[in-house]
Amino acid sequence: MSPRRQISRSLGVRLIEGGAEFAVYSENADAVAVCVVGADGTETRTDLGDRTGHVFHGFVRGVEPGTRYGLRVTGPSDPASGLRFDDSKLLLDPYATATTDASDGTILGVVTDPRSFDWGDDAPPRTPLADTVVYELHVKGFTKTMPGVPEELRGTYAGLAHGAAIDYLRDLGVTAVELMPVHRFVQDGHLLEKGLRNYWGYNSLAFLAPHPEYAAADDPLAQVDEFKTMVAALHAAGIEVILDVVYNHTAEGNHDGPTLSLKGIDNPSYYRLVEGDPEHYFDTTGTGNSLNVGHPAALALIMDSLRYWVTEMHVDGFRFDLATTLTRQGGDPDVHSAFLALTHQDPTLAPVKLIAEPWDTAGYQVGGFPADWSEWNGRYRDDVRDFWRGRPGILGTFSQRVLGSPDVYEASRRSPLSSVNFVTAHDGFTLADLTSYDEKHNEANGEGGADGESDNRSSGYGAEGPTDDEGINRLRTRQRKNFLATLLLSAGVPMLLGGDERGRTQGGNNNAYCQDNETSWFDWEHGDDELLDLTRRLIALRRAEPALQPDWYREAPGTGILRSVDLRRADGRRFVASDWLRAEHRAIVFILGHAGHDAFAVLMNAAENGVEFSLPRPPHHAWRLELTSDEGLAVEVARRLTLAPRSFAVLRSTRSLR
């Protein structure tokens, strides 16, 4: 009798001498076969004849790096019972680490060997959250028209790894790029019918494979190496790589959607089905389905994917799209859900950054994630927009946002670093459009302008879109500076939407998910150099000065705590409770200090008129102007100054003369 082959507990493919072990999870299937697909399209089928628990496994001879394969899964075809087996369909292995294109309508897995890539001396930057400045970008859109990047590399992982791209990011001063989805996704049929494409990529199919369309290389193995080379190049520049990941749903859609992978492997294990009506899908994502995070198989797939991207691809963190859905193992969000418990205790994930988008279509959960998570703070976005567009009575909540949202996080002993602050993101207006349009203009999306958010808290300030009115244009530029200054001077982790520092516009489209064209790509020919210079200076100031990057909530002066904050009205007096809601109060001074370092006074005036500020006595040497959006302010600052309508100013009190 020949010795029994040792069975690996890992799902997917494991290369061994002479071939590979395959393992596929399915509670409800009757049989699983691996079909190796040759260059001419012929299949060589091998049944996985062994079964341990719910895992089908077996050895397939002759498999090597580059082998293309799919799965055929046999079982009941009974949609009314939630079972959708059909062995006529060649399915993608959910554990595939590389994939083919879909030129023939079928996406195949490609066997890879992680040992083939030499990482050299690559080391993760491990930038502390207090020092982190995040830059959200799209791999394709960032370099698609970028000067200095060779034509054949533009819009690719290799393009982002190119010196021209990295130099721009390093000169800007950001410490991390947050890449919009790079997991393998598929195109939506309804978009292709309209001549459009899914640009954002929130339509994942393979959670362990990089999207091939973003690679300059045609060969799937080279595509994986190209992604790794990009990560290594960014690390060498001190820049972390955070992935925007979509584990809440897949591209297989609802009951009318295609069967491409999980649906045909074990539908009820991997997807949440409607209780009492398992033909249909429980959906809190707005995409047709939700992953069944209450099931061990679905959870294992998510966790295995996360660990793979950290250990094999060397990424530094994750932003979880619609993360609230991942906590709904029983229907309602649960801070003690299995998903959060698993990520909390996993040693591989312990050193990386975990960022939640803390909502889904069924609920809003800002402040509801565990202490070791950060969150996209939607309340920051809304309140900062409201303050600068002049909404009355907002000053109190605005001040909370600038101070790191203690009203959201402090009671649960979470720090300001729990808050990822942002004014704009991929979903919505760019900063230029936020200050140029009263309404969205999404007609190009082919949905009659009905898609996208209608409540944008935006303003065109007297015109809709581009205008020749110099007064309006000056005000718009000043407001953009105000938003950038607020973002980069607030406590928490700032996230800048890529291109906002240059005045990038999408022509008023606030839902450009299907605009894989000049609407979404960076315009490197035109840009606001003055805005770019201010952004660089703000980032450099934040990163250099301890007073501007608190890792806990500031304390009052004189308490012996290193960090301090003093909030003043424009007339120099301290606020009393009744001041915060008074409609006429639209100006504020933040005096920010840190023992042993320079102090700063941040003045913000959201009123439509100039406001005279009375400054407190400087903690050290006299106040001097550091940065402003008010072109009329002098460098030497007296104890009284008038700040122009809708303007900010940053004053510095140095500990020593310079």
C-alpha cells in the first residue's frame, strides 16, 4: 500500500513535487473537479476524490506556475432551496492568486509560486497613525496621462512604481496611498451595453488576485510580480500601501446575476440568503448580495485574503468598503461579531492599519468599531462642509471635528486617531466641484441624472460650473484652501482625495464610477499650482510640528499635560455654552501647543464679512503669519487683525528667534 499523502488544511493550490494539491470548500456539493485548461482551450479534468469534512481535495499531476485552471462543481440545482450547482459552468477558484482575462467570457485561475519573487531588503514603513497622511488614488487614473511616465506604463502598477509618480507623492509629503479596489473585478453587463465601464472597481470576484487590467504585463505571473514591485518601490520611498477592499459582496449579484465562482461552489455557505426565501439574497450593500459573514467558510476566505496581501504582497493596511455589513452576522451590526473578533486577535494583522467605512445601506455606525480600528468619519465631512458654506449654529460641532471628534470617540476611550478625516473622497464631488456646483451633473452615467447623492453640502457661489467672474473664482479658490487647511490641521488622520491639491474636476459628476475616461483621470496638463504649493506646505507643517498632530485629546493650558488647546471667540474671550449655537458666531481661534515646541493660532472665519480677531498673548515670541487664504494679511501680526470673509490664517509663536 502506498503511503497516504499528507493533506494541507489550506484551501486553494499548493505546489508540490510533480504537481499540486487542490482544496475546495463546499458543504452541499456532491463532487468537485479541477479542469486544467490548455493553450488551445482543451480541458483535462481531475476529480478531487478525497473529502475531509466539507473540503474536497486531491493531487493534480503536471501543474506548475502558469497553469490555467477552473472548477466544475456537481450538486443539486434547486434555486428555491438556495442551491445553484451547475457543472456545465467552469468556475473561478475563490483562492486563485492570479487570473486570466475574460476575452472568451470565462475567467480562469492561474497557479503562482510566491517563492519566485525576490523582495530584497523591502521593509514596511510602519508609519505611526499620528504621523500618517493618506492619499486616496486610483491606480489607473493617477498615471494615465502623467508626464514622465512612459506611455506603455501609464495607468498601471508599473506606472505607479515609476520614479515620476513616486517623486510626485514624496514631494507632496503624503505617507500612504490608499488604492481604490485592485482585487480582480469584472465589468457590469449593463454598463458595457451603454458603452461605459466600471472604473472604481467595487465589483470584486477574486479576493487574492490583482486586477489584470492595471498591469503593463500580459502574463498573469508577471502581473503579480509587477504589483509586488510597485509595493517595494513605494516602500523604498517611505510610502505605505493601503488597499480599499470589498469583502461585503461579490460580482455575482442577485438571483438573476451570473454564476462565476462562489454561487456555483456553495451558494448558501458563502452568501446571506433571505430567511424563508433562500432563492433570494439578503442585501445590505445595494449590489444584489452580501457575503455570509456568519459562516466559517466566508469568514475564512476574508481572513485568508487579508493575510495573503500582508504576507505575500507586503501591503500595509486595508480600508474596508461598507464595513458595517461585515459585522452583521445575525442581521444587526455587532461590535463583538466574529469578523471583528478574528481581525482583533490575528497576529498577522496586528501591525497593519485597519480602516472601516462604518456604514452600509441599512445603517450608520460611525464610532461603533473597536479601539484598534480607525474609521472614515462621515460626520467630519458633513460638519466641515457645513461650517465653510456658512450654515448657522454649526460652530460647536465643527470645533469637535477639528479637535478629533471627542464627542464621537472619547467616551469609549478611543483616540483622535480613530477618526480618518476627509472632506472629499472618490464617492462624491472633488474639492474643485464641491466649490463650483450647487447640483450634481451625472448625465453621462446614462441614468438620467438620478444616480449619486443629491445632498452634497456644496455651492457654486453664484454660478454653476466654470465661470469668467473673477470674484466668484477668487472665492472658490479661497474656499478650497480653507477646506485643505481644516483637513490638514485637524486632529485625527487626514485623507486627501487624489487630485484635490491640483484642483481636479469631474465636471460636476459626483458618481463617476463608470467614467473610465478623462472625466476621472488626472489632468496633468492643467492644475492649480498655488493650491498645490499650499497643500505641500500644510502637509510639511503638520508632519514637522508636534502641536499639530496630537495622539490624544488636547488638555487645557496649565494642567501639566504636554498637549494643550485653547478655544477663543474672535473677540478673544473664551466660549460659554450659549455661544456655540448662536447663528452669528461663524469664527473661531484654536490656540494649539505642545510643551517644548512652537505654538500655533489657527483662525477660521466662515462669515461672509471680514471679522476682527483679538489674539491672546503669544505663548513664546510674537505671533507671525505662517499660512493663510487671505491674500491681504501681513507677515508681522499685531494683537488685532481683520481676517477676510471666508478665510483661514495660521500664526506661529516660536520658542526661539529664527
